[in-house]
Amino acid sequence: MAGKRRITVKRITGFLWHATTRGQVYTIVKEDGHEWPWIVLSPERERIAHPSVINDEPFTDDIRGIVRAHADGKPVPGLPADSERAADAVTTPEEAAGESTEGSDADEAAEVPASGDAYNTPTPARAVALDLIGSKWVAECDRHGPVSMGLNKFGDAVADVAYVYDNEQDAADAARFHLDRHAAQDADVMTPEDIDAAQALNFSRDQWRALGWMREGKVRETVGGFTAFDISPDKADVSAKINKRRVPGLWRAGFVKVFAVAPRVREFGLTDDGEAAFRLWSQAVRIGAVTEPEKDTKHTAVKDGPYRWLSAGDTWPGEVQAAQAAADAEAKEEAEAAALRKAEEERAALKAATPTDDELAVIDALGREGLDENAAAVLSAAYIGHVITRYRTGATSVRLDEGSNDDERRVSRTYNVNGVEKPITPEATDALSAIPANLTDATADTWHALCTSVDERYGVYWLDLQAAMDAGRAALAADEEPAAEESPELRASCEFVQTAEPGTDAEVIEWAGAGLLWQRGDGFGHAGRRVPAARVAPLIEAGTLYRSADGRVYPVKDAKAETAAPVMVGGCCSRPSSFPGATAAPPAPTTGAAG
């Protein structure tokens, strides 16, 4: 095998890693309470060095460099003086778990599998069935993040095209090809052919860096030359000028492609050959299989014509039209997005300026005469909730401070569910000032119950908007007269014409005769209106009306004739009924002496 020795780095637990090379196992363990928390231990349990740490995990390339140098007998950077201690004082993870290493030699301690099922590592690349019967398959890999990427039949990861296989074997072969590449890359292994191909590229450091920038779409050409934008990994808006002949040289070699993105502006990317060359050279540099030249390498040209510099005013046929079309398309997208944002803002403003039905009902209730002060306080709190949520949909509570009158409370700030504080909008202020606050000390017990927090000492209160609106709805519902129960018979009797004088017993008897008098719990109703029980109960007690099983009240037989004559009840004579058609019966004959 050409190149450097193979080193396999595996995570065992969150605080324990193993690096295996040629049957020897190096342990990487995290030591709590130290300035350098990670330490590399040799197979003989000697402390070698501290690896670099990224996101609280050891850097695998640094581990390989330390292990490779120690295994090859080369000098290894020493430990920091402030954390160095004797090797026999080191407690390995096995010893900490109660597994003593006494009685075993170094060979037995090194008998640790280098890879495979012993580590229970999930396979990143695999074949996956698309249906239950297994008629369609895909190959995908999880190591390309942030989502899995599909694999073509050559094992290449592709993001824009989904390759579907008719059988599991083809998908498994693609996954295996891809896994082989990952294994070779993880082990820093290159075949002699790959090393020869990388040495033939012979990129300089500047050429390699320029290819990386173009791969990320950061290089543009203008009349002022070539510039790479935002190239710093830890700083924003850092740019760098690129040699005028470097990019054209890579373009002529077939590694770079050109895009017209706007008039007098070009952008660059890598061709398939450029992508493969960049990956190959990067791997060769990582394992030290090549040496970077000081000057740019002039590669064999594969382009027929020379490069046309924008600084010289040269363009390719159709480039101006393509650039203008791209700029127009971008401007059109921006205009459409701006129009969409404007329409959304207009809809939001119209919605905020239009009171809801619940809010109008609260305003109408607040305008009634003789409104109880506690009810006014509840309705005022509900009105605050409706107005604030109309102008700021994310608000959940408001802060109440003293207004112009020390006895009143007014809204000063709004809060969302996360506690973010914002000032009240001017429109909401105008709407709330149109109606008295009604949140006074006299009604404190009423509206304090709707607050999430009350600070009596400083006079600051936080009103729960949803609780206030619910209380307002409940108050309006309680103030409404309940609707009478309707039935098909009631709708069918819409042709009923009342002839009795309103307010008399004859009116009630006429309703009962038409089947339009209903019993509603302890009360009575007619045509959607409530009938006082005091008008119906005496007639029932006198035997003129009776309650039926279907919930209605009917007249007894000859009810009209019976009510036409005076009826003696408890020694008192009731007056004759005066509804049309009722006649007074002649007085009953008397016999014997007058009583």
C-alpha cells in the first residue's frame, strides 16, 4: 500500500476514542478538570500529547498525526508543563470501570478490533426500499449533511437527481462503492495511480485556494479584475484580489466554468473535471503525498479560444444578452417580492384598522346607560384586549400604569408570549383613549382578577389579554336574553294571527290554544320571547291550562266558556275574560234563602 500507514479512529463513547494501527491501539480519553482535557495514550499507557479540540471533540486529523509520528518513531510534541504528570498516575477508562489490566501483556491489550461490528457503528451508506414490496430501491449516504444524499451507480453522491434502482443488488453495489471511498478517505489512503494523478496536477497554494473559492461561488470578475468575496471563516466581508492570469489559466485547463450573472459581471464555478481535481489534490495535500510548488503551474489548455477579459471590454457572443436577461429576471423577482410584501402590509393594516364583531359588541355595551361599574371594568379590559391584539397580533399581555387621572389605569407597554416588550402603537393609543378606562381603584377587585401580576406598591399591573377578552364575552352572553327553543311546529304556525288584547289572560289562553306556549324549565316562552311565569301559573292552578308531556301548555276543554263567567276562587270573584268572542254566562239560579 502506497502512502502513509493506515490509522482507524473510532468513537467508543462520548469521552473515549480509539486509534488503531497495525494491531496497536492508542486511547484518546477526556480528563475532567484540566486545561487540556483530551489526552492521547500509547498502547503502553504512556501520555503522548494533547490533540486539537473542535466542538469539545478531538480533531481526528490531529490524532492521526500524533499516532503516526509516535508509531514511526518520530518526535511528538511534548505535553504542556502545567498539566504533565507521571504515566503511572493515569487511570484508563477500563481501570475506572473496574477492569484491571494486571496480568495481561501488551499484545493482549492490543487485541481490539480495528473496525466492523465490534464497535456497533451504523452504516452511513445503504440501500433503502421505496415501497413495501421492494420493487424500487435507492442508495443514500448520511455523511454529507444536513440531509442524506442519493448515490448514482458509480457511488457518487448527487443532490439534484434521485437515482432509482429496480433491484436491491444495484443499490447495494452503489452504497458499497461509496463506502469504499469513505473508508479510503478516512484512512488517508491513496492508490499509486491517484498519487500520480495528483502529482500531475501540481497546483500551487494560490491555485488550490482559488479553486476552493470558486467551488463555493465566491469569485466574480468585473472591469476591475477578479475578486473573491467573504473568504474569511471567522470574519465578515473579507475579500481578496486574485491574479489576473490565475483564473483564465484554470479556465483554459478545463477546471473552471463561467456564468454571466449581470451586465459586466461574471461568476465562476468548477466543472466536473475541476471538482474531481480539487478533491484529489486536497486529499494528496492532507496526507503529504505531494509538494506544493511556489509558482502557479501552467496546465495543458483544452479550450480553443483565449479568455476574454472584461477589463479589456471583451465578451463572448450572447453573453451581454444572457447577463441582461439574468439581471432582468432578478429584478423581476425582487419587484414581485416587494409587491407581495406591500400587499401583505396593506392587508395587515386594513385588518388592524377594522374592528371585529366582538369589539363592536363591547363598544355597544359600554355605551349603554346605567351600566354597572364592575361590568364597565370587565368590558373595558376586554376592549383593551381586542384593540391591542388587532394592532399587534403577537401580544399576550399589557402593562397598566397610572393615566392622567391617578385613579385610572392606562396601557403603556405590550408583551408577547416570550416576554418581549414593545411600546403600544399610536393607532392603538388613539383607539383606547376614545373610551374611558373604567379601570379604577373602586373596581380593582374586578379587573385585578384578570391580571397575571399586580404590584400595588408601585401601581403597575400586567393584564392578561386573552383572559380579559374571555371575561368580556362571558359578560355579554350573560346580559343577553336566552332565545326560546324553536321547533318545526313553531315555524309551521307562522300564519297565526293574535286577536286577544295584549297583556290579558285571554292572550295567554289564545297562545296555548294555537300550540305556541312552551314550557322552558321553570318558565314559559312564546314566539322566541320569555313569558313570565306569573301570567301562566295562575291559569294552570285554576284548571284553565295544563302542561302536556311534549313540553307545551294547552287549554282544557271549554276553557273559553269557563273563563267567560266569574269564577269563585277562595271566596273572591275573578273578572270575566275580555277576549273577542267570549260572552258572559247568565247567573246561575239560586234556591233557598240568600246566604
